[in-house]
Amino acid sequence: MAKKDVFRVVTRATDGSLKIRDFHSAEMIFRTHSQVGIEDSSTDLDLRGMPIFRGLIGPIPEGKNIARYESHDVFEIMTKEWANAKPRRRRRGVREDAGESESNQATLEADFDSAESPSEE
């Protein structure tokens, strides 16, 4: 398994935009946030043993080698956007011809009728 070697901290700037900072060690985050625990229950095994910081939500897996931490307001906004996003609807690539569809329906009905009638054996 790949080790998470980039720590990404996402906060909100004063103008409302997202502020994303990447660190190559957790030591830089220790300067601004205090550690309150260690992640021990993540389903992503690479996150287990990573620090949990006061005031940040995370670690959250992002890509192969990034552990993401978010401020509470960023987490709340991103979660609402994710929940409200409408899934893209897929369309089938090939549409059936109308005549072909009718013949398929007739075949299905014939098969159904023969399955309902008792056999004479």
C-alpha cells in the first residue's frame, strides 16, 4: 500500500475562496494546530496512525498519496455541494428501431403465453 506523504489542508480565505496548502510532513501543521489523537478506524489503511488535529476534519483520502484535512466550514459546504449534486443521467448508445421493438414485444408475448399454457405430455 502507498503511504500518504502529502498533507493537504483546505480552509476558507477571508474573501470566501478555498485556500489549499500542501505540506510534505505533518510537522508544519503542528505549528498551527494541536494534535488531539491518532486515526485508528479508517477503512483506508494508509490513513491509520495519521494525526488528528483540533479544528480540522480528517484525515480524508484524496488520491494515492494525499491525506486531506478540512476546516469545519469547508467540510460542511463541500458535503452539502456533494449531497445536492445531481447525478449525470446516462443514455443508451443505441436506440431500437420501432419495427424491431414491436417484433421483440411479440416474441416476448408468445414466450409468455406458451409458458402459461399447460403442456400436453
